[in-house]
Amino acid sequence: MVEALSKDYRQAQLNNFDRAMLDYAVKLTREPWTMTENDIEVMRRAGLDDQAILDTNLVSGYYAFVNRLADGLGVELEDFHLEAKEE
């Protein structure tokens, strides 16, 4: 699942809740000026309540904010790799 999400979440096998949440976050990140009430309604129809919608909005907005701060200050990020632990 992690590999599918990292390549293209739209191709991953997700439930409606997760897909609506990710679609909203991507649209808000890439084209915030195109957001409409319909984007909220899509999330509600997928089962997100007002708190989940707000959380998605806040996390997406915060991530964008922090990245712009880092980019604007020329902050270099450390090379980070997720590796599955073998047990």
C-alpha cells in the first residue's frame, strides 16, 4: 500500500473516505483558488464529518506553509527513507 500511495494514490485501492480526503488535499495544495462548496460536499458524501474535513484542511494548509517557509529560506532537507523493519 505504501508503494502504491507513493507512486500515485489514485491508482491505489482506497476506500471512498480516504480517496475523498486525498483528492481534497491534493486539490487544495495544487489549485487552492478552484476550491468550492462542492469539494466539501464530496467529502461529506464519502463519510467525513466536519471535524475530519477541518483536520484535512488544517494538515494540508500547514504542510504547504512549512514547505514554503523551508523553500523560501533555502533549507536543505535530510535524505530520509522509509524502510520496513524485518522481524
